[in-house]
Amino acid sequence: MSDFAQHLINGVAAGTIYALVALGYTMVYGVLKLINFAHGDVMMVGTFLGYGVAQKLGYEHQSSLWGVLAIFLAAMAACAVMGFLMERFAYRPLRDKPRLTALITAIGISFTLSYGFQLDFGPLPGAAPRAFPEIIAPREWLIIGDRAVVIWNWQVISLAIAIGLMLILQALVYRTRFGRAMRAVSFDHRTAALMGIPVDRIIALTFMLGSALAAGAGILYAIKDTAIQPLMGLYVGLKAFVAAVIGGIGNVPGAVVGGLLLGLVEEFVVGYSSSSWRDAVAFGFLIVVLLVRPGGLFGRVAAEKV
Amino acid sequence: MPAWLRGLVPVLIAIAVLAVLQLLLGHLPFFVYLASIVGVNVILAVSLNIVNGMTGQFSIGHAGFMAVGAYTAGKLSFLLKDVAIAGLPAVVSDQVQFLGTLLAGGAAAAICGFIVGLPSLRLRGDYLAIVTLGFGEIIRVIVQNMEVFGRALGLSGIPQTSSLFAVWFCVFLVVLVARRIVGSTHGRSLWAIREDEVAAEAMGVNTTGYKVRAFVISSFFAGVAGGLFAHFVPIINPGSFTFVKSIEVVVMVVLGGLGSTTGAIVAAVILTLLPEALRTLFLQLGGLGAGVSLAQKVDQIRMPVYGILLVVLMLVRPQGLFGTREVWDLLPRWIPRARKGLT
């Protein structure tokens, strides 16, 4: 029983990270109908930037609240700029081309980033994994029984951040002018342009928001997993995409629910069989969802217009 | 000349040419190895082009089918290592078994292709891409968890019965099949699906049927490529068939031009030989110390270069080197050319 409870908690913790990355995926997909394959790699870049800032600040085990904030903000700002550049120079020229063109570009960017960061000349980090400093000192937040179930403080913090961000994003999409513009662009970007909505600016802003979210998620991921390396973005990104699809892509609460669900399923399969099945689980889950309910749990299936 | 004989002429010519090449060059181990790697990549690229280029479905899980073929053929050969077919000399018996295992590998991959294709080809565009990627990864994870396939260590000790002739005859076959498909009713249906699936369906094309068939043919040849691969490398392990390998093949097809068979061949040859050539060059040039590290750099830098290549191609020339044309469409007009297929 305590095993089960511990798996439950670990699953939620893993799912929180997927959920955060999935939020960015789902927002970009929502406005552009583009699977931004490189999203996971933006997360990786953000993590490395955070690592760099932490090194500059001389953090190893200790940190201050301001320092942690600085790490988060620096990484998120830099990734927002990166997201803007990506959109401006790689995706915008292809917006009216067939969708596969943009998908191939996204795969290209993903490869360039993840394998580019494996090179070890200039400022590039090289392939070796490195330990992320413990910027949030790990403490047991809650211990049940004879240490049978342990909840760590960072698990609680991550979950709180994920749910908080979900609420903020939900409000942003449904309660603000920017959100209304986003929804209009998502519905039909040509008509939206005719209605006076600055489509390019909305899409660029969405990209920046999504990339900043990815950077934040990356640092939370690094706090959980501590080892960071350039290829970490590929799989986390893919799984976050799976989470977004499970929840219904384009749907903000769906991304969080999908992420948590995926984290739980993975954790239970790994916990009760073997960790080598972990990667197969996510994709198996994705395939089942797409075949049974292509719109995801909360999404709607749009009929194809001719 | 009777019609059935005319169809066989290219096959006979290919056999003769390849037999001569085998006699002339078959004893140079490095050349044969390089030519085999190139050949396997050409088979993969040309077969993927049937799905990604001609049918317009975007599959990025080709390495999975290659893995199925490689493991099936490799394991069978390994089990049959000490078995000889009665009444045949050892060499002939080995080659017959090799052929059998290749076919078995191809068939196993084709069955997987059918299982994957039937449900997932109902999906479109990017969803299909992700699902094929997912299937490729699932296949790899399953292989990695099976004791018979040596788990993460892989299979070694597979008899090295492959030859220059065998690899390039398979290359010839896949090209022949691809070209024959383009010229046939099949090819026109595939092309119609590529251009506009809804319209094709409205014109009475059985879109799901044709897509699944294209998928099965493509995965059959991926399986054969895997089978060949297993018979000339010392060891096969799940690491050879990751998502990265799939993307490598996709880059070849996209660079050559989605829909161009000769484009896929040219791109596969360039992208396989270029890193090898650079590596050899650096080793020759830079003495031992610097040369070795530069040669390692070539390996490291290959993947980011592929990535940049994809992005630049999409921005500057999304149709790839040849678009949907073939090499001979680019020859000057006065050279007589083959009967025109689709353009």
C-alpha cells in the first residue's frame, strides 16, 4: 500500500514536468497548428542557461530566493528571445506552405539544437551529463509512517507552479484581449487579420510565452532529476507532446491533465515491471488515444473542410 | 522479343554487371563494406520515398522496420549457422539460406508495416508522423527487452554471408519496383493521394488500401535492408535503429526531393559517403594526433549539420534537389530518354 502511495506521488511529480512542457506545446499548436518538435530542445537550452547562471552565481548546494528567481528569469527571458527568433526566421516564412514543410523544419531545428549542444568547442557544453546545482535544497515536506511515503518539497513546489500556471494561462486565453486575439488567430488566421488582429505579433508572442514556459519547466525538471545533458529535451519533448495530445491538443487544462496522467501511467508501469519499458508506454498510450479518441480527452474533432 | 523476356532484360543486365563488379572488387574489404553501407542506405531511402514521396504520407519510423528485418534475418542466420542444405556445396547452401533469411526479414517487417499501417494511416500529416515515430520506438524497446535478441547487447556472431553482389542486387530490385510503381495505375493512385487525398477519394481511389499497400512495400524493403545490414556488420544492437537513424533516412529523401527515386539515391550516396570521405581526409591530412580528433569531430558534427540542412532546405528549396523529377529529366533535350512517367 505504501508502495502504491509512493508511486502515486512520484507519478504526479513526473507528470507535473510533462504538464508544464505540454502547456507550451499546446499553446503553440493552438494558434499555429504546428507541432513544434523543437519545444523539448528549447527546454534543454533553458536548462543549460539556468545551469550557466547558477555557476556564475557560484551556487553548489546553497542559494537565495533572489538567486533562484534570477536563474528562472534569465533562462526564461533568453528562451523567449530564442522562441521569437525561431518563429521569425524558420516558421514564419513557411506559414502558408504545406504543413509538412514546417514539421520538417521543426525536426531540423530540434536536431540542430540537441546535437549541436553535444559538440564541445566554443561555449557549447559537450555530451557529458552534469549535475544541476541544488538551488532548492531538498527537504522532506511530509513523511507518512516509518518513511514509507515521502513527499519532497520540490514536488509540492512544482505541482503548485504547474497548477498556478495553468490557471493563469486559462485566464489569459479566456479573459484578456490577447487571449481573445489568440483564439481568433487559432480559429482562422486570415479572417483574424482582416478583423485588424496583428496576426504576426500574436503568433510571435505565443511562441515567446511557450518557450519561456519550456525554460521554466526545464529548470524544475533539472531540480527533480539533477543530471542534465543535451539529449534530454528530445524525449521529454516527445512525451510532453504525447501529454498534450492525450489532453486534447490546444486545450490548456487538458495539457495539465494529460501530463499528470502520462506521468502516473509511466510511473506505475515502471514501478511494477521494468524501467526499460518506460519509453514504449508513452507512445503506446498515444497510439491508443489517437485511434480511439483522436481529439484527446477534452478536445473536439474538427471535420475537414474541402 | 517476347514481352516476358523484355521485362527480364534489365534484371539479366544487372546480374551480369554486378557479377563482374563482384569479381573485380569483391576482395577489397573496406570498399565492400563502404559499398554495402551505401547500398543499405539507398534501399532505405528509396523505400521510404515510396511512402513519404509518392504517397505523401510522412513516416519517421523507418528504422523500426529495419530493426525487425535485421533481427529476424540475423537470428535466423545465427540459428542456421551449422545447418547445411543436403546436396549443395557449402557456399551455395550458405547463400540460399542468406536469401531465405532476407526474405523472412522482409516479410516480418512487411507484417509489422501492415499492423502499423492499417490503423495509423487513418491519421493525417503530423499525427501520422508522430505515430510512426512512436511505433518505431516501441519496436526498438520491445527488441531491447527480449532475451532471444540479446537485449541491449544485441546479436553478434551472425555469419557474414553478405556480398557486394547481394546488396546491390537488392538496391537494383528496390529501384526497379519503385520505378514500376510510378508508371503503373498504382503509382497514379498514390500520386493522387499525395496531391489531394479528399479529391482522390472522390474519384474512387481506395485511399486506405493504397496507403497501406505502399506502407507494406516500403517496410518490406526496409526489412530487407536490415537483413543485409545484419550480415555484414559484426554486431547489431538496438542502438543502431533509433529515431536518429529514421531521421537520417528522412533527410536523404527530403534532400533528394520527395517523390524522386533517383533523387533519393543521389542523396543517400552523398550523405553516406561525405562523412566517410571527410573522416578519411582528416585522418590522411592531420597526422595522427590532430587527425584523429578532427575525424571524431566529423562524427559529432554530422547530426547538427543534418538538422541545419533540413531547415535550410525547407526555407530555400522545399522540393529538394530534384523535386519530383528524375535525374534523366534534367539531361539536355537531344539525349534520348526513357518513356516519360509522371512529372
